[in-house]
Amino acid sequence: MEIPTLPPQGVTAHTRRWRRVCKAVALPLAALALSGCTVPSFGASEGVTSTSRSTYHLWQGFSVGAAIIGTFVLLLMLWAVVRYRRKGDNIPEQSQYHLPLELLYTIVPILIVFGLFAATIVVENKVVANPTTSVTIDVNAFQWGWKFTYPGSSAVVVGQTTQDPVMVMPVNTDVHINLTSTDVIHGFYVKEFNFSRYALPGVKNQFTFHAVSTGTYFGQCTQLCGLYHSLMYFKVKVVTPSQYASWLATFNNASSASAASAAQTAQQTQNATHVPSKTTASSGAN
Amino acid sequence: MTDVLEHPIETPSHGHEEHHGPSGILKWLTTTDHKIIGLSYTVTSVLMLVIGGLFAEIIRAQLSTPNGSLVSLSQYNELFTMHGSVMIYLFAGPFAFGGLANIIVPIQIGAPDMAFPRLNALSYWLYLTGSITMLAGFFTAGGAANFGWVAYAPLSNSINTPGAGADLWIGGLLLTGFSAIFTGVNLCATIFYLRAPGMTMFRMPIFTWNMLVTGILILLAFPVLTAGLIMLYCDRHFGTHIYSVAGGGVPVLWQHIFWFWGHPEVYILALPFFGMVTDIIPVFSRKPVFGYKGMVFATLSIAALSLGVWAHHMFTTGVVLLPFFSIMSLLIAVPTGIKIFNWIGTMWRGEIWFSTAMLMALGFVVTFLIGGLTGIYLASPPLDFFTHDTYFVVAHFHSVVMALVLAGMAGLYYWGPKITGYLLNEKIGKLQFWFLFLGTQVFTLPLYLLGLEGMPRRMAIYPHDPQWKMLNDLSSLGAAMIGISTLLFVVNVAVSWKKHPAGDNPWDGHTLEWFTTSPPPHHNFYRLPQIRSERPTWDYNHPGHQALAHGKHAPAVPAEKVSTS
């Protein structure tokens, strides 16, 4: 088995990363200089779902606040250490309290906190909303792979460690996910969705994605789940609704018996030895 | 306030000359003197810092290539588990409340020793035994614990993590947990009952205040962890099903128990270091701490809030009430902000002396500001969904804990001369500061970007994403700088060994520990000054420069007052 490389996406990942690094560093400064026509990204990206964009905007809001407060406090400190460095042996005025000032720096942060909380609640309600949907995918995490089942059809995708199973979902459609785990806790995380959720044994976690652009996106287990945690990848392929329908149809056309046996085979490989083919990943339990 | 200082109180001289204990190794083994126990704690915990730091350097070396092969996947899991465990359980807490607080708190309140000296000794021996027990996992056939320092069920059960390493981890943590509980009892009892005449609660130094609140938090939080660990052990060996679905248990229960301890623990670790900085900044600014009472109430409200925020570690479980834990977590920013403004207010219009201790304290404030601001993001559930278990979180808490290391170093440079009687070299100290401070930023800032690029934590290899190498290398450079700073500290201790006698009060200190000798005698004091404010030593040395009463804003400096006696 070879570890698959990133599919070509027009711009290489390397370039994208450099752009992002430059954006994160340069844009806040540029925004300050140009009195900010656009809000900088602060290192994040808007992602490809409707909720990932809400999260991104919340991120920007928090970042603007943090940048302003951080800069203000650092400037105060800088002023203090430059202006009030020791010049002689005199003893300064021993002042200790200034009630109006103390009230100011207590009440203003409280107001800021409630502002942040209000913004949080607005976005949170969008992100955790579960509208009724026509498409449902059951996602099951196991050591060390993923199984995507499509209720109402015979489509099942299973893959482990280096096989990178692909979760196919339609674009511009609400897709309901039921997330479970068969053994330990795993983390279902798709970077371009700006979202993660634990796959818990004994709990069905439910959430909804509404992808707004097609493409293939990487997903990964983010919660430590044992030896091959680092290799528990999957892909999310967002396709047009017609492509999605024809993809589902390939499973329905195949005889149900062969589909079931394919799934059976895939399940059995889980129980085979889990040593990945990647030789550099020197492994071996204990 | 009285204008005329009276004679210092002479303590009865018996009890000092009478003390003829054993000497040498036997003295160290049998002592109940809080200063010697505290020094043992300090040396042991700094050793733990070095061990945990070595694990960190190996982790950084492994991540220097996408397919790192320095260690195996299972060894990597052991390394980051033990790195976190050693740093959190065996370094940061014991260093603060077992080490410096143990030595300094009784002296700051004018007490001869801790309230329960033998219990204090037991604390240290439990801590040492627990540390050895936990680290002994590396010498078992299955290796050390490898389920992360949080030991999430069901990964930590006997099916997924068989082997003695995990049991030794549980045992070691139980022992150090009991040691912490006993120290908490001791701190509370000492501070409530052994204060010198005149040392009212609102005249206690902020460090002592913070240690009192830390002691209370220890008593509230650690028993919960102890219970949780015993249940985990029962699940592993006695067939109970408290955390396993199969027997009707609930895996997430472990997370609730762990974080009900774990979030107060964050403040159990942080409050002592806040206290150190709050004692250091006023001394080197030649001013009383700004907003003393506000500072105390900020500490109390941090402690109160910290008991109601644990589930912000569990937002992505999908089974906790998001808005409640979000607002509680956000609110902690308010008292923390008050502290930062108080530190700046203390420096304002002061006369700042940039000693190594002061530089380290300033480095703490800047680093903690970064860690604090990024913590606010994580209190917002949507942003937590976005960054949870990525390097953004790793970067956030490393900004915070590296700030604590800076504060700890400030504490060592500030109180070290009091404990040993000798000053540390300031030139090497300042070099150490720059390596530590800049190294910390070079180490953490790339990790924030890595997290935003989607790199999950606890990854031994990242073959799919070789583009993460550059930021990882930058971070490793910072880790190397931090390593060099630690070496510089060791060099400094060796170079300055018994070279420059410190005298009783090298920094023109404010609090009682600077009134006694360096090192203090057995039972700490031959005499005490009148305690009329939270700065008895300053008042004694500068009778004309007492602090302004609450609410008075900038009146003229009062005339020199008579200090004859």
C-alpha cells in the first residue's frame, strides 16, 4: 500500500500554506495601515460549508478584539517599562488604589465578555442546528479507520489506516451525520469544515453539514485513540447532487449479496495485523 | 497607622540553640523543617522539569520530519503522555506549593514552621515515591503509560491499554495526589492559625493569599481525582464497569471527573505563580502592589469560577450544556484581566529595576497575555469545535505553562538568595531570560498557525501533510532555545555556588521573609517588626514612605516620620 498523495487542486498545498502564513502575519498590519477595508483572516480560512463560514466570521471577530486588547495592554506595559525604568535612588509616590480606574477595568471587560458571548450564541445555534434533511450518513469510527453507511441505500464505505475511506456527499444540500464509535473515543475532524466532534462509544452524536463548494477534503482523527492514531485519515468528497445520485446507484445496481460480502471483507481486514505499509513509520506495539 | 515604630518583637531565644538534630544525609531524611522539605521539593521538581523537558526535545526531534523515525509510534505515545504527566503532576504543582510556597509562606506570615511539620515531611516522601512510581513505567515490559496525560476512558481500560505502565501511572498519581492534599491541608491550617501578631488577613502578602486559595482549591479538587483514579483502577482490574459501555457505564463520566479536578488544577498550578509575580513586581518597582484588595477578590473569583468551567474541555463531546460552560469560561477573563492591569498599575510611576527576577516576571506577563487571549477563543464552543485537539490548543496551553515557567524562574532568582544565602549571577540570569522568553515565543507561535492549518495534536508522523514541516522546525528551534536556557540556569547555579553573599534584604523587599537572615534560622525569626500593613519590612526600612490609604488619590508625600526608638 502506498500512502496516497494530495490530489492536484490547482494551487499546491505548499503555496497555500505560505499564503496563509503571510496573511496571518502581514494582513493585521496591512489592515491597520490601510484602515482596514477587509477584515484579515488571522490565520484561519473560511472553509467550504455554510457553518464553517459562520465560525470563520466569529473567529475574525474574536481576533479583532484580541488584537486590539492585546496591543493596548502591550503598549501600556511598554510605556511603563520604558518611562518608569529606575533612574536614581529616589522612592516614588506610594499610591496603591484608584477606585474609578479599578471599576473601569472590571466593568469594561465584563461588557466585552457579554458581547463575545452573544456572538458565540448566535453562531453556536447555527453550527449545532439539526434541520430535517433528505441525506443521512452514518459515520462509525473504529481502531483505526472509518465506516460510512448510507441509510436507505446499500452504499457502505470502509477503510482503515492508510486506505483513506471516502465519504461522498452532495453539495448545496443539508447532510445529516450520525457519528458513533465502536471502541474508544475518536475525533471526527474535517479542516475545511472548521468543525470537529468526538465519536463516542455508546452515544450517537448528530450534526449537519451544508457544503457550498465541490471538492475533495481531508479528514482525520483528532482524539488520541491508540497506536495508529496518526494514520487514521479519511476524505470527504463533495459532489454535485446528480453525481451523488449516480454514485449511490453504483451500489444499488450491484447485487446486494456482493455488496454485503464486500463490506464483510473490509470488516475482516480490520482484524488483520495493523502494521501500515509505510516503512518509515517504524512501528510494532511496544 | 502609628507614626512611631516600636521595638521589633523579640521572639524567645530558646528553641534555636536547643535544636541539635542530626546532620548531613540523616538530617535531610528525618527533617520536619519546612525550609529543608521545601528545598527537597524544589530540587526534585526542577529535576522533573529537566526530565519532562528532555521528553519534549525528543518529541520535537521526532516531528522534524513528516515521517520521523526517531521513535516508534508506541514510544511516541509514551513520550507525550509522560511529558504532560511529568510537567503537570510532578513539576508545576509540587514546585509551586511543595517547593517555594512551603519555604516562603510560613516566613511571610511570621510563623516558625508549617502547622503540621510531620505531615509536611510525609507530603514530600509521598511525592518522591509517586514520581518514581510513575516514571518506573518506562522500565516495565509494556513501557510507560501511553493514553495521554488525560487518560480518557475507554482507551485507558485494561483491554486497550494492558500492562503495568498504566497501573504505575495511576499509582504514582494517587500518591502525588495525596501529597498535594496533605500540603493543601498544611497551607490552609498554617495560614489560618499561625499568623504573627498584627498579620491580619488583609495584611498578608499576595503570594500567601494565593497559596491559601490554592490550598482550598486542592482540597476541593484533588479528592475527586483520587476517587476517579480508584474507579479507573477498579475498571481495569476488578471487573467494574464504571467507564465502559459494555457493562452499562459511561465513558464520558471519566472526562467529567477528570476535568472537575482538571480545571481547578489549572488554577492550582497558575495561582502560586501569579502570587510570585505579584510579590516580585512591586519590589522591583519600589511601590506597593496596585489594587491589593482588587487583586485578592480577583483571585477568589478565579477560584470560584474555576469550579464551574470544567466542561469547556468537553465541548466536542456533544453531551454537555454549551452556553453555561461558555459564559463561565469567558468570565474568568475578567478577574485575570484585573490582575494584568494591577501588575501594570504597580509599575506605573514606579522606579523599575530590571533585575533577572523582574525580567522573568515581565516575560511572564507578556507570555501569559498571549496564552490568556487565545484561551478566550477556546471558551467559545464554535471556535472550540474548529480548533479542538489541534495544535492551536497545544500552543494555547504551552503559552500559559511557559509563562508559569518564566514566573517560576522569577521566583527562584528572587527567593533563591533568601533560601541559600547567596545571589545568582545576574549576567547569566539575563542571558537565560532572553533565551527562555524568546525561545518560548519561537516555540509556541508557530504551533498556533499549525493548529489553524489543521495539524492534530499527538501525531507521531504526518505523511499526508509534509508542508507542516517548516512550522514544526521553527517550533523545534524555540524548544532548543528553551533547552539552552535551562542549561544556562544549571550553569548559573554552579558558577554562583556560595560566591556572593546575599545579605538579609538584597532587593529592598517588602515582606517578612526579607526581615530575617538569609538563610533563615531554624524556626525562622529571632525578631519581628511591627506589622501594620502588608509591607512590614518596607515600613520598618522606610518609615516615611508608607502606602496611601484606600481611595486616596495622589496627595503629597507625607513628611519623613520619626523612626527612632
